[in-house]
Amino acid sequence: MTQPMVQDLSNVAEAAITTNREVAKKNLNEAIDNLLVAEKQCRQVEDATSTSKIAVEIIKLCYEAKKLDLVNEKLVLLSKRRGQSRAAIRAIVQEAMIYVDEIKDMKLKLELIDTLRTITDGKIFVENERARLTRTLSKIKEDEGNISDAAKILQDLQVETYGSMEKREKIQFFIEQMRLCMNNKDFIRAQLIANKVNRKTLAEDESHDLKVEFYKQLIRYYTNDANYLEITRCYLQIYDTPYIQKDLEQMNAALKLACINIVLTPMGSEQSDLLNRILDYKPLNNLAVYKDLLTRFKTIELIRWTSFVEVFKTELNTQSIFSGEKNCWNDLRSRVVEHNIRVVSTYYKRISTKRLAELLDLTLDESEKFISDLVSNKTIFARIDRPAGIATFVAPKDSSTVLNGWAADISSLLDLVEKTNHLIQREFMIHKVI
């Protein structure tokens, strides 16, 4: 079977469109029938451009005549025509998508969206259009208050496999999927979606706004787990964004929240390292209260909770993290106690549990619980002798360690004796000469 020769029937297409636009004013069905004949003629000679123009014109005439049922019918008809070109299908889908935004009647809008999603189902060359339609449908469901359906509709999209979709648009889809999943309390799926986002793409100049939005969604995710360390890192990513750096108010806001969250982070090596890094930020010099806050947790000195609250309460209450539904004052109190235990363990080898509780401003049971938690996390070493009421902060040494220490001390002592003997001999020699 020979392939039909490709011909240019643009003149035929233009003539058919011009003529039948006038005919449609009197008889729409006749105009559509005439255009379908012209469309078939162009399709059979594989003139995709002319076929697309005629197909789009048919859809336009139906829409302009406010025959939305006819729009749906002709969309299906044209998409299923034998040998229909991909260009023509893409053209009518893109044309109809314009109408989706213009139609006010929700029932008619949903019917058109459903028709278009049916046409685009399984067709890679219109996968972008299908994804956009799906996002529109999801937004409609969300506006109706049906968060569960909105999330389910959008989360099924695997846009990471769409080769023709721009990187920026992909990230927009990922952010929207994360937002809806978290609104639907599906935090596990939100994390899986977040892992699909390429951080290098976010670093590109044209993606800085998306970077900020992405990390805001990540902050929502980590807030659910009270993972203050990761929240701090997210705020530092926002802080380091160029356009945030140019806006003093936004830059300071991000830096303040980074300071608060690093202080709320349980004590550890990563927390200590990040706290010291933040203290080196020059803009922190203009935020005296927050610099003082970090300095107190860096300095090896006890923090008195009552005086601490007096100094920082007013400023901290201006932040939503302390004034919102989830009150973080209890977590901050715990961090102060942990800091004080670290200070005590630095200056004391052994201390009575009663005196320890006084230094920590806690009861005996509370101080024991905090110490147990820090020991379990391997942050400090401690042992409590309850009958004797003694807390020990020095780890016992094994026999090999003790022996090595003794050997080192003996070696040091012998070196000292030898050096002393040498000095004495030198003095004798000097006096003999004199």
C-alpha cells in the first residue's frame, strides 16, 4: 500500500474557514459539516497544519455559538478520526483549554475538563496539557472543600517522567502536590514527593522564587515532626536566596527563625556546629536579641530560666512559632535544662543529686529524667547512685586505659628527673670553672 503524498492545502483550508464562518451565522451544523469535509481532505494528504487549523475552527464555532455540548462532541469526534495527526489533536486540546478558564458554569466546566482528560489519556504528546487540566480539576475540588479528592487527583501525576515539560513547571507541580498531601495529613507521601525535587535546579536564577516556596513547604513537613534541626536548615536556605538577601525585612525574618529553631534543636554535634556557623553571620550583629540568645547557649555558663524568660519573652512571642497553636515554650525550657546539665557535667566530676536539682531549677525526678534522656542520646556520660544521692559525670576507665595512663605518667616523671639531673650537673660545671 503506497503512502499518500503530502500536499499543502493551506489555500483550501483558509477558503473553507472563511466561507463557513459566514455560513455558521445562519446554519451552524451546515458549516461544521462543510469544515469536516475539508478537514478530511487535508488529513488524507497529511497536511497536519491545515488539518489543525480547520479542526480548531470547528471547535471555535461551536464555542462561539455557546453550544458546549457540541464542543465536547466534536472534540471526541475529531480526536478519533482515522489517521488524525498528533498536531491536530494537540491543537484542539489547547484551544479547548482556553475555554475551561472562561466557562463560569461549574457543571459545564467539569464536563469539558472530563472530555479533555479522556482525550489526552495515554497520549504522551499531550501529557503536559493533561497535567495542567488535572491541576485545574484538583483546584476546583479544593475550592469545594474536598481536600481528600483534590490531593488524590493531583498526586497520581508522575510529572517527573514528562520529558517535554519544563523543569520550572515540574517543580511547581511537585510543590502543589506536597501542599495538598500535607493538607490531607499525608506527610509520608509529601516526603516522597519532596525527594523528587532536584536541589540544583532550585539554585538556578530563574527558580529562586520556587526555591523559597519549596522550602516553606518542607518547613511545614518538618514542623509536623518537630524536627527543629531540619527546619533551621530550611530557613538558612531561604536566607541564602539572592532575592531574599536584597530584601532586608525578609532576610532578617528568615535569620531570626533560623536562630530560634537552632536553639530549640536538641543538643548534639550537628546542632552545635550549625549554631556556631549562624553566630558568624554578619547580619546577626544587627539583631542584638537573637545574637544574645545564641551566645547564651554557646557559653559554658548556667542559664537561669526565670531571668532568661524575662529577657526574651517579649521578642519570642512576636514569632508565630511561640504564639501559635503549638506552643514551643516547653521545648525551649527543655533545651535550657539540657544546656545547664552540659555546663554542670563540664565543671563537676561528682555532685549530689539534691544540689544538681537546685542548679537546674528542677525537682529530683525531673533532673533524673533529663539526665537519663541525655545519656540515652549519648550526649553526655552520667551515672546516678540513688541510695547515696550522687551523680557522676566521669566515665570509669578500663584497666588498659589506666595502665596506659600510668605508663605515660611514669615516662613523664623519668623525663623530668633526667632533665633535673642535667640542670644540676650544669650548675656544678659552672661553679667548678668559677
